[in-house]
Amino acid sequence: MNLEKLPDLLKTLDEAFDITGTMKSGDGFVSLHFGNYHDRMEVSSSLSVEIYAYPFGNGRHHYFNSIEKALEVVTEWRDNAVEEEW
């Protein structure tokens, strides 16, 4: 888990929403889940990232196993929004 990438994730997500201009009240919600005790003892990395983003991807809730993966996908959302000229 690389918490240093969290500001980049939030900035990129905000840029994607700024480009689209499309937001619902809960959009942009980001949370980190560290799992329960048993998850942390059994899995090498129990971190998950949840992003609520209605205009992007399939569905409203998006889950990732790392901040890096979330940043990769959110960067794609932003870049696609630029290409689509919302």
C-alpha cells in the first residue's frame, strides 16, 4: 500500500469530475478499507479502495485492491473524459 499516492488519486478524480461537469451528491466519495482482524492476518494486503463515481465505469461503486490500481483506472476515466469532450 502506497499512501503517498492518495493525494494523486484524489486530484485526478477531481479533475475527471471537473471535466465532465456531471456529479450527483455522493460522487467523488473515496474510502479506504483495511478489513477486519481475520482479513489482515490471512491476507498479505487487505486494503481496498472504494470510489463512488456515477458517471464513470459500470455502476456507482468501484472497488480496487490498491491505491495504485485505483489511480490507474481513475487516470483512464479522466483521459477518456478529455477525449470525449464532455
